[in-house]
Amino acid sequence: MNDTVKLGDLTVRRLGLGAMRLCGPGVMGPPSDPPAALAVLRHAVDVGVQLIDTADAYGPHINEEQITAALYPYPSGLVIATKGGSTRPDGRWERDGRPAHLKAACEGSLRRLRLERIDVYQLHTPDPKVPFAESIGALKELRDAGKIRHVGLSNVSVAQLAEARGIVPIVSVQNRYNVGARESDDVVDACERDGLAFLPYFPIEAGSLAKARGPLAEIARRRHATTAQIALAWLLKRSPAMAPIPGTSSRAHLDENRGAAAIDLTDAEFDDLSRAAA
């Protein structure tokens, strides 16, 4: 099994880190133990994580500031992928895909992350109030201006992916996807076909499959692994385009998640889980 994935001209190990859980409850404000959150980020890099995913809406702003505080100056080979297009008024999640907002959001992320160019900048989610092409056009302008190295998308359909690729090169898609939530199967297949990375968020959620007598738990028992590790191993086998970004606020859980890379499910195990989730 190949343990790396391409993001345009960048190559990273397939298991990354979603940094969102390092914020406070509801992804708002700082965590209860700020030094521990920074320690998780440093530990991630120490054990070989090369892709860290964040967004300006996480905190808001706090998650990007944590990454800078923990890791700047950034080690060679580390890719920080952030997002713009969501806001958090009174803790709610709201969309803002207006070009002016996206450009201002990108400038803010550049300042907080202390970067001159963001390696992967993702549209957090399409905004139904703004023509999709206008939002993507803003990211193209940022890329043309040298503020973004590569453009990614999040929460998009196959049709939206195709539309965006007609405007600017796209290197990745980040949708909710796991063994128990397969609505983006067609997007995964499109990414694999076209050489794009697929970053599943909430990659460990498995619902009833993880119950004590569920198929995920049964395979975990046979493999002397955790259900989280098997859920991640299923993703890694699902497609070579897959680059899971499990989130955690614990160094121990981070190490546990990384153990999934050593689990190569058999075809029969993969098929059993796939059928059970269908």
C-alpha cells in the first residue's frame, strides 16, 4: 500500500491531522489546556505527520494561531491546508462565499500562519447565495497573485468539482466520508480517476458498524486493533487518493490513529465492511 498522496506538486504521508479538535467546545475559543494542544501539534510532526488541516473558522482564528505558536518556523515537508468561506457569528456556522470575503479571509490566514503563500487553500463550503463560479474565481485570483500554491474544495459534489476545475486547477476535495457515511463515493472515485487527493473529514465515525457485535468491532477484535484503527484502515484501502485527517486533542489517540497505517485489511474484510455499510 502506498503511504503517500500527491497534492499537486506536493507529496505527503496519507494520514494527516485535522486540528479542529484543539479548540474549545463547539470549535469555539481556546481549549481548557492550551499548552497540551500545542504539544499535540508538535508531537504530530515528531511522529511524521506531514499534512495538518485547519480553517479560519475554527476558534475562530484560534486554530491557525495554535499551529503557528507550536510549529513556526515550519519544518521542511510540512503542508498546512486551511480554508475560508465559513463564519461563526455567535458560534453558529454560516457560509460566506463572496469573493471579497474569501480574499480577506485568505489574507487573515496568511497573517496568522506567518506565511507568504498557503500551500493548500480550500473553499470551506459552497455558498448558495453566491454563484459558485464567483467563489472559485476569487481563489483563482489569489492563486494567480501568489497567495495560494494550490486550491482545494470542501463539501462539494462531482458536478461542482468539474465546474471548479474548469476555472482553476484543483488538487483536493474534503468531504464528510467514512465507512458508515458513503454519500461521497462518486467524489472519491472522481478524485482517484483524475489524480486528486480526497481528504475525508469525520473519518472515524462508523455508527452501528462499531457496536460491540458490529462488523467493525469483530474485525478489530481479530486484528487486536481498535475500531478507530480499522475504520481508518478501511479508508486507506478504499482508494489510493484517500488522505484521512482524523482529529484529536490527545497525543495517545494520535499515536493510536497512526497505527492504522500498519493494518492492511484483506479483500474479504474490506468487502464485509463495505457491504455492511451499504
